[in-house]
Amino acid sequence: MAETEMIKDYYEIQFPKLGWEFHINPTAFTIFGIDIQWYGIIIAFGLLLAVLYCFPRMKKFGIDVDKAIDAIIGGVIGGIIGARTYFVMAEWSHYKKDSFKDTFLAVINIRNGGLAIYGGIIGAMIVGLIICRIRKIKILPMLDISVIGFLIGQGIGRWGNFVNQEAFGINTDSLFGMTGGRIQHVINNEMQIGGSMYESGLEMLWEEPVHPCFLYESIWCILGFIIFALYSRHRKYDGQIFLMYLAWYGAERAVVEGLRTDSLMAGNIRISQMVSVIIFIGSVILQIIIGLRAKRDPESFTLYANTEEAKLLIEKSCLKNKNITDTDKNTGNMNDEISIISDDSENADDNIKEEN
């Protein structure tokens, strides 16, 4: 492996074989004495792109955007809480302080990282699905469009790990091997007697580059986003994209987690790797079973977006947003772009009114 010299600049990042060097301070700027970290900005940017992608396309999944906003906001909050809770529970010894106040402050301080993606997914789903039930949003179509947004957020958000020089892997001689001032410092410290890497039995050398695990996952997630965004037009049943996402991400995480040096552990088991394998296997089995059933009885697996209920719901939402009255509709003044379906019976209209 190509050895590198000790980097004196803590914030310098290098890709030795590519000849790339970056100097990135994790603190983007300070306002009112509070340091704003690039980590948080990057994650927020990923969430913003996910929302900007998903909202305009929700009607294609039969979802009323006005109602979905509540589920999205709740899901984001639940995701942050879930990601932090998952991480803190696995690393409780590092956050437990002498007083409740100090412990609480350590737990809520996420500016320097400490979020677990699986905890985020679980938290987002729990809160988001509860709101979906309350707001009477169809859950499976909502999951399908949401996971496409997840992939955008994950693909962008992983670059926060790059800035912080964290979530890196074992030593490598690959073309994309990276190193940095903080990476070398962490390896040097953690390979001392009593350090986490030493205790885990890892054989790490600070002089050698490491796997950029953040990059592998970012590329995989962006690729998944492109594939699922294109395939979503051809999905066979509601929930299919969600199951595909579980298999796609589970497969990647099961492999990449095995390279990482900072895995959350339960004894000798990498928690996220074990969860990934279970999710991958479960998803593949469900896709096979549901796929065979859908092939035998396609009428039982009609996409919700193609149902009369969904079309009426979306049309009603469009009418509301455009401030078009029923009188306008009957006189033919409604824009063709808004008129998704033709006039239906008074019964169907009354059903929508009751639901709203």
C-alpha cells in the first residue's frame, strides 16, 4: 500500500493516488456565537432536494400534497430523533455524564455527527405513518415516493461524513483511498491500548489510506435514485418501490459496513450489518411472493393512483388550490391541466367531501 506522510493540518483531506487535496473546516460559519457545521447544512440540503423532487410527483402516486406535507414534516422530525436515539443507545457509555443536564446536552448535540441512518429510517416511518393514518393518506403509495426521496437525502447527506473525516473504512490500496489530518489522528489514538480499534482487533496504520465509505454509499444511493425514479412509472403494485429500496440499500450497507472502522457493535456483531442482511433477505422474499400473486391476479394489485377514488381526490385538491368552484367546473372553464377526470356521480363527490 502507498504510505502517506503525517498530515499536520487537521482539516486537510487527501486522495494520494488521485493527487487531490482539500482543506475543509467542518465549521461553515459562526452566528451569534454558535458554530454552524457543514454536516448539518449538507443534510438539510439533501432533505430540501428530496422534498423538491417528491412534492411535484405525489399526484402520480395518488397522494394529495396538502395532506402529505404534514406527514413529510413529521417524518423529518421523527427521522432526526430516531437517528440520534439509535446512535446514542448503541453508544450510551460515551454520552452518560455525571449529571442529567450534562447527559441531556451531550445527547442533543448533533452538530458534529452521531446520527444512525437506520434509526432515521425507523423514526421517519413511525411518525410519518402515524400521520398518514390520521390524515387518511394511503400508506404504500406514500412509502414508494418517500423512499425515492430518501435516496436523494442519503446520497447528498453522506458528504457530511466526508467533511468531518468520519465513517471511513479499513486501510486500502485502491485508487480512491483517502486520508486526512483527523483520520490519521483518530487511527493513531484508537490503535493505542484501550482504544476502540485496538479493542475491536482491527489492524490499522495511520500511514496508509483508508476506504472512503461515504463515497461508496453516496454513489450507490444516487444510482438507486435514478433507477427507481425511472422505474416508478412502471411499478406493478403499491409498495414495490419501497421493497426494492430495502433490498437495494440493504445489499450495499451489508457490504460497506464490513469495511467501516466505527460500526455500532453488539458484542462481535456489527449491528447495522446484521440489520442490513435481514432487511435484504426479507425484502427479496416479499418481492417474490407479492410479484407472483400480482402476476396471477393483477386486478387485485391495481395501483391506487389509477383508482377512481385517487383521481377524484386529486381533482378535488387541484380545484381547491386553484380556487375554482363547482360552478366554474360545470361551465367548462377549468383548465385542461387541472381536469384529471370527467364529472362523476353526486355519490362519488359526496364521498370525497366526507373524507375531507
